[in-house]
Amino acid sequence: HGSRSLAEIDTTWSQLGEIALRVDAFPVSPGNRVTPYHDTREAFDALLQAIAGARHHVHLEFFIVRSDETGQTLFNLLAEKARQGVEIRFLYDAVGTIRLRRRMIRPLQQAGGQLHPFLPINLLRLRIPVNLRNHRKMVVVDGATAFTGGMNVGDEYLGKSSYFGYWRDEFLRLDGPAVAAFQRIFVEDWHFATQQAVHGEAYFPDLTGVGEHTVQVIESGPDQDINASREVYFAALLGAQKSIRIASPYFVPDTGLLDAIRLARYRGVDVQLLTLHKPDHFLSFHASRYFWGELLGAGVKVYQYSRGMMHSKMILLDGQCGIVGSANMDYRSLRLNFEVSCILHTPAVVAGYEAAFDRDVAESQAVDPEAFARRPFLARLAEQACRLFGPAL
């Protein structure tokens, strides 16, 4: 193999940026500051702090919003900001968030804040399939700061659930020019859901460089002819030369992604999958286990996170490039859902994610290929059956 120079590796990952651009991603954006949160409580505190400092507007978009203590904390703050004259727009998925308690949201609405469901289900007119969901998790404050990752709003995401216990997720704060991409996504989604236009300099301030980090934002969804998240994942897997580290609670890839992982192994790339130990979706969990067999057979190392719930969605490539966001590596995220992710093009930032991945592996159990191959017939049957539902998961 010989050692590859940094310049060559940079070329590989700058090519990924060009590929992403061709499938509808936003341009590569230098001059940002990325602040990663590997702990959800820290992430939620940082989010509340940023919202508390808002002067003009706060735009929020989430898949799941619970009417619990965590939801109440967020809504209390949003209502307070609305009373101060800050514009609040909150978009939530109509299926992920089936019901929001009136008493939780009323103070925000009375103060002039706007809440709207995304793709509400109308049983009389089922024009839009129920399974097309908005899985994005993002917040934009004053058009200058954005947050995104895998965390929704609810007690369990802060480790307060007795079933899941500790909740491992990725969330990041972004300051700088790339925030405009998140604002554009929100404005488009808001217009789609409400028919209301949001425009003006206050929403798209002139964002000069505030840091040294290069970021590229990818939005994807069923409204695209070619799913951008899937294409970027595919190109990333094919481009890796040394290592691929995937964290995804659900791993239900299509044939192409599975082949790309297998080919990476044939090239001698070290491939690791970090996934969950405690299922929260029976079908997805057992469908994922079907694919573990394929991976283990190709020499991929599979780790089950045993400290609590593994909900991170990230891919780390050669220690040089990372993709972090809302999209799982499964059929639903890469075909049916509206998703958002960031390609992190700065090795110094990726190094922090590599260290977090190392810590996660230390708190995981490696799946033993031989023991897994001897699993009972009924387990295999369940996996086969669940895999058939792959496209619906």
C-alpha cells in the first residue's frame, strides 16, 4: 500500500464534496466553527442557552417532541422569548409527534409563537403516503447559529428513561456561513407546511468567517430524484482507503451500500459498525441483525453499545472526514425520510469524533462472528421475516 500523503487524502475527500454538490447538497463552506456535543445533556443545555440569547428569531424543526419535563422546559423558554418579541417558528413531524399537550404549547401560541405539523395525516385524503416523514432535527437562532444531530426533544434523550438509561447521541452547534444552508432548509420546509414565506436580511445575515472549520450541509428527502444522503454515503464508502467507522442504531442498507462496505473490506479498509444493544424498534433491530451476518462474514467488526441507548448517526472516514446528522444507515432514512447532515471536512474536528467513537467501543460488546453464526434457527427466521419489511422500516 505505502503511506498516502495528506494531500492525496484531502483530494479524496474534496472529491466527496464535489459529488455531494452534484446530488443537490449545499456548497462546501469554509470559515465555520463546529462545536460537537457527545453528551445529550450538554447539548440540550447549550441549545437552551443559545435560544435564551436569541434577539430576532428561533426556528425549530424536530421529528419527536414529547409532552414531558424536557418538552416543558423548552416550551417555557420559547414562550418567554416570544413574550420578549422574538419570532418563534416550530415545525414538528405529524407522526413522530402525534400529540402535543395543549397546556404545554398554549403559552407559546398566546405569546405569538407559531407551531405547525409537517405532513399531517388526513384520513379522507391520503394523497401523501403516511410513511414519508420529516426526520430532521435542527434549530436556527438569529440566522447565525444552527444545531443539528440525532437528538429529539424528550426525557429519554437526556437519559431519563428507566428502559434505555444513558442515551448516547451526537449533536453539534454550528456558527458561520454554513448556517445559511440550515436556514434555507427550514424556510423551504416552513413554506411547504404553512404556505407562508419567510425572507429578508434578518433571516440571512451576512455571515463572515468565525472559525477554521469547513462544512458542507446535505439535505435529502423523497422530493429528490436521487437521494443525496444515500449518494454521499455510497461515495464515502467507496472513497475510504484506511478506515470506515459507522455509528447507526439501525443498519438496514440496500444492496449497493452493502456491496460498497464489502468492497472496502476487500481493499483492506478497517470497517467498524457501532450499533445498539437495546432495541427500541423490534422490526428494525431484527432486520439489522440479518445484515450483521453479512458484515461479519466480510470481516467487519460489529459492536453493540452496552452502556445504554446508541442513537448516534455518523460515519468517520480515514480519520479525515466525517458525516454527522439525522440520517440512519437504513432504507427509511435514505429513501423515505426528510433528513439533514453535515460533512465535516476538517481533520481536527473529525479527531474529536474519532476519540468519542473510541470511548463508545470501549463501552460496547464486540459481536463474536462464530457465536453469531450459531444463533438459533428461530432467531434467523425472525431476522429473515423482519428483513422483508426492510423497505417499510
